[in-house]
Amino acid sequence: MDTLLITGASGFLGAEVARRAVAAGWRVVGTYQSRVPEIGGVTWHRLDVTDRVAVAALVEDADPSAVVHTAFARNSWSVNADGAANVALASVGRRLVHVSSDAVFAGRTAPYTEQDTPEPITSYGGSKAAAETAIHAVHPDAVIVRNSLILGDGDSAHEKIIRDLAEGRRDGVLFTEELRCPIHVADLASALLELAGNDHAGVLNVAGPDAVSRYELGVLFAARLGIDPDRLRGGPAPFACPGEIRLDTSLALDLLHTRLRGVRELAA
């Protein structure tokens, strides 16, 4: 039985990867920062990915054939950039699937391909771009997955924000000028597991086919979330954020068996 190490397996995406990996027959080792999720069949280890010595020790001890790196922190350059570098360095000689983000781009009308160079305009995007640079340098055989907003079945961070805004638990608006290509967590997790089992190297765009604003996403998902779309307000973001970010996923569609569903199909 092959071993799969999942960093950040207590997170929204990492937990879905862990559940699917267990079901697929992997021996799964998962890391967490503060809370162990209730997922059967996973061997858990607390890990700070910014601790290079600890990361190297865990990889050596677990001896995985593949590593899926999902660990991140929205406001931590050290976790996102240094942590990714530590995982990449420890995983040399093993299959590495690194989860990046479309936030490495500033936005434009033309879709972004795998050949496009990062041009982040946010600190988070900058940290993910720095992680990509480190991985290219120390682990050129790794696959770097650029994805978009991750949705679930009402339980993702983005869906919770939509519901909180509609029900008055949160102030603000859903942005109208920023377009992204959301993907369901199940589709992304399945794609990551596929990539853990093949040898594709380099950047790969993995996202849904529909480019929508956060406001459009809220309106589309209103019935799914049990809210009145008239309670949602759209408007410009009060801070600098990317504009239109459309990921060209033609390479992923040719490479993967996983079907990447769009938000309009998910909302139907």
C-alpha cells in the first residue's frame, strides 16, 4: 500500500483529499496545526511547516511515495512561502503536488495559461508566487496546481460569507468587479489525487469553467444556500484586488479524468 502525506489535512481542502485518499486505498498520513479532524483511516501528526527540521523528519519517518501540500495561512508569508519551500526540499525524490492559487495574477480580460508569469497584487498572492518560485528551484519534477475559489456543499468559507451577509451577521458587499472560476472541493481533491499518481510536472490550471463575480456566485447559489437573493448586495471591493482571472484549463481537461464542474451546474 502506497503512503500519501497530506499537509494541512485538517483544512477544508486537505480533509477532502484525506477522505478520498483513504477511500481509494492509500495509507494516509495527515498533518494538522491545532485540531485533529474526525477522519478515519488517517495517521495524524501535528506539524508547523515553517519548521524545516520538523518537516524533514516527518517526511523521512512517514516515507510517502507522494506528498500533497495543501497547508496555507491567509495572512502568513512564512507559512505559504517558507513552508512550501520546506515541504518541497524534504520531498525531493518523491512525488509532490503543490496547491497554489489564481491569486498569483493581477487580472486581465484574456485567460491565463500555465505559461503566464505571476504578477500578484496582494500579499497572499505574493506569498503563493514565492512558493511557486521555490518549488521550481528545488523540486522541478513537482506539479503546481493553480486553482480558484473553492466551494463545497454550503460549508466552504466563501459560501459561509454569502450566507452571513444575507442574514446580517456580517457587514459588507459581494464584489462585482473581480471574476474568478470557482471549483467544487470534491473535484479539486479528486484532481489532486490523480496528479499524485502520475508524473506530470510543472504548472497546471485546475478550476471550473464558469467565470463569475462573487456577487454572481451569491445569486446563483442563493437557493442552494437557503437564502433570498434580494438580501445580497453587490459592489466594488474596498481594497485592491485582482480583476478578471480566468484560468485556461484545456491542459487539465486533456490530462485528467476528473470532471471539473462549473458553478452554474453546481447551482442547478
